[in-house]
Amino acid sequence: MPLCLPMIRRLKSPHLFGAIDRLPALGRPVGNKTFEVVNPSTGEVLAELPDMGVEETRAAVDKAYVAQSGWAALTARERSDVLWRWHQLIIDHAGDLAAILTAEMGKPLAEAISEVSHAAAYLQWYAEEANRVYGETISAPSTDRRMLVIKQPIGVVGTITPWNFPASMVARKISPALAAGCTIVLKPAEQTPLVAGAMFALAHQAGFPDGVVNLIYASEGDRVGRELCTNSKIRKISFTGSTEVGRLLMRQCSDQIKKVSLELGGNAPFIIFDDADIDGAVDGAVQAKFRNAGQTCVSANRIYVQ
């Protein structure tokens, strides 16, 4: 697929950007439909990616389903080691990942660098949490019984991430699933799929087995979302985005009583009480409103003063 050569030349590791349309995690696109990823500041077309739909999503789910038992059978330490390697690769390529993130999303480079560090921190945390998936021993009601709780991975997890934090949300959603022994299918926001692709390129380098991490590029998220919600091989959905879409996904998952984790839009006011530190309140209001160009779930749209 056509890629932006000036963008590739700016990177220390051009393969992160140059291979985003032919990743092992992508699978084979059906048809020739594509969509463009555009720099919101300049209007420059950064990439033209395969526009995937139901068939490709179903194939990715099947691939994850086949890989599930093998990934779950690894020891916690083995899964932890792969996550640690991925974490280190993201740290090593933080500059390139931040450049890609800024180009497709538009946030300042300093904030993009901070976000990539945040993403790496999630991987670090869950790499260690993989070793702490403990069960329980419960007092039995009689002497001829022994009661144990053994925790098992739920299965294939479908994840959908937003455009405002396209790196950290990828890491936050899939790293706990991978640590627990689940395989994943990720659909990033259509506006910001490139940094997700670059992160998956590094995941491949880290040594995830084939089929454990799977990526879907799509310009029409409703078709992919519906397939993830209704496919019986998907056992859990994790979504960050609008309340409207979250409500729809929950409804689509309800027939199978599928487990759902939703982080939905907020519109909380900024409240200043009469005994507040005014200088601190002003600094907090400016941060809340203008951080990430105002595109966060805690961006205050109203200020109430007592």
C-alpha cells in the first residue's frame, strides 16, 4: 500500500512504518478496498491501508482461537518474558513511535513521547502481574472435600481503542489479557491506526507466537465491532470510546451474555470551592482543558465557582 516516504525517512527504524500494511498480525486482506490515514495538521496522506471487514475479522478471531490454548499453556514466567521484551522494544523505539503518533493524531511531540512511555509502563506492570495470577484455598464444609479456586484465561478478547490516546490504550487493553493467557484481536480507531501497527511490529519482534496478537484495520468500525460482539469465539470485549457506541456494543454482546469492559465518555465539570487555592485551581483548569488539545475524557467543558 502507498506510504508517505518523507515520514519513513524521518524515522530511525523505517521498518516500523514501512511494514504496517503487511504485518504477521494482520492476516490477508480480502478485496482491494483501502482507506487513507491523514495528518490532521497538514492534510498530508500518511498511508493508504487495507480496509478490512467482517471476513477479515472472522479470520483473525479464528486465528486467535487456534492460538489460545498454546498461549494459555505457557508458564506465567514465559508470558511475562515476552511482555518484558515488548516493553523494552517500545522504550528503544520511543522516538519513532512518538513521531508516528504525532503525525497521525496531531498532539504535540512532547505529549506523544509521554504517551509512549505510559504505554510501555502498562506493559511493564502487566509483565509482572502475569506472575501474580493467584488462586484461592477455601475452607471446606466437610473433611472429605478440598475446595480450590484456579484462575483460567477467559479466552479470545476483542478490543477497540480510541483515537485520542492511540498508543497507551493499545497497551492498557491488551497487556492484561496477554498476561492472563488470553489471545487478542485489536481494532484501532480508523484515524490513528499507524502507531498500533508499529507497536504490533515490535510485538512480533518480541516473540509472540503466531495468532496471539491480531490487528484489524477498518474505516467502518460498526461492521468489525458487530462481528467481535456476536462471534461466539470471542469471550470478552474491551472498549474505550463514546457512551453511544458503548451502549450499542453492550446490546450486541447481550445475547451471548459476553463479558464487557467499557470506558465511556465523560463530561464532568471543574468545580472551584470558596476555600480553594486559586492559583492551583487555575493551573488545574488549564491542564484539564488544554491537555492533549482538549481531547480527553476529563476535559472540563464547564467551570463552576462557589
